[in-house]
Amino acid sequence: MKLVIAVVDRDDANAVNEILSQTGFSSTRLATTGGFLLAGNVTFLIGVEEEKVQTVIDLIRERSHSRKKLIPPSVEFGHGYYPGPMEVTVGGATIFVVDVERFEHV
Ligand code: 2BA
């Protein structure tokens, strides 16, 4: 079994949630904050059989869009604070796949 950890822009989170539910994948949705932009995003935990990992990634990709965001002036940059405005391209999604040593559902 694998654990797919997917950091998704909050604007895409409902669409990702919907497609995972509709296709029968269980997920846990965590409210998270990006360490750089300090903006809310959503992290999905999806436990899945190894042969279905690519399907999950494809579904997330289908519902996640890259978009431009402005760096807020409060973000630390090098030795000081960046005065902004500066654009960065965020996402689609940032996805990690890790081995699950043991899975229990009791
Ligand atoms: P944030 O950390 O808020 O980063 C938002 C976007 O800012 C990033 O988009 C990237 O375009 C830019 N960025 C991040 N760190 C930067 C830096 N040191 N210098 C210049 N630009 C920087 P994404 O790469 O698409 O990442 C979206 C979100 O995914 C991140 O939000 C973070 O929550 C998560 N993430 C990305 N890479 C990660 C990693 N290696 N480990 C854990 N979480 C990660």
C-alpha cells in the first residue's frame, strides 16, 4: 500500500475532493499553510493500493491548475523582507508518494 500526499491550492480543493469521492478513493483533507506564501492550501492523504497510485495522480492533475500568485511583502527573502510585488507560479499540485509499512482500519 502507498500513501499519496497531495498539496493542492485551496481554489482546487473542492474539485479534487469531488473527483476522489466520485471515483471511490477515500481521502483525508487537512487544512494546511504553504511555508513560503503563508497562504492556505489543502493537503490530501490518500491511502491506496500501489497499482492505483497513477490513477489517483491523474485525477488530481486533472482537477488542479497552476496559477500566478503575488508574494506578500511579509515573506522573508534572503536577509530581509521582499518589498514585493513579485509573482510566483503555484501548482497544479505537489504530490509525494510514500510506502505504508502497515495499514489497520479497526
Ligand atoms: P508555498 O510554500 O506557499 O509556495 C508557493 C509557491 O511559491 C510555490 O509553488 C513556488 O512557486 C514558490 N516558492 C516556494 N518556495 C520558494 C522559494 N524558496 N523561493 C522562490 N519561490 C518559492 P509550488 O512549488 O507549486 O508549491 C505549492 C505549495 O506546495 C507550497 O506552498 C507548499 O505548501 C507545498 N510544497 C511545495 N514543495 C514542497 C516540498 N518540497 N515539501 C513540502 N511542501 C511543498
